Amino acid sequence: MIKYKDVDKNSGVQSYEIGHDSVTVQFKGGGVYCYSYKSAGVNNVERMKVLAQQGDGLNAFINTTVRTKYDWKR
């Protein structure tokens, strides 16, 4: 996992991992969620990849757009 930059220092995202067709996100509360093309859609996952690498906006995007569209959680 790569530490999330969190430009504004206000995100619930701690780290992320980008796969070919997925993004796995670990939240500061400890939950880990995997969002895939199949569960969240190609466009949403590609947008999440960009936001993760920018270190800004990923938590908000998850909360407003793909909140329950994850493949798995642990």
C-alpha cells in the first residue's frame, strides 16, 4: 500500500493500492475496501486512481459516488 498524501490533511484515507482494474483503499479507521471495474464501474475506478495519485479528493469521491460499490471489505 502507498501512503495517501492527503494534501488538505482532512481525509479519512490512509493508504491505497492501484491494480489494473481496481483500487484498494485503507481508511484511517482500519477498514480496507476494494473497488473494481466490475463493482464500481470503469470510469469511477479510473477517477479514483487519479485522485489517489494526486492525494486529494479520494475520500469525498468515495462518499458521494461509490460508497457501497466495493468488491470486498475487511
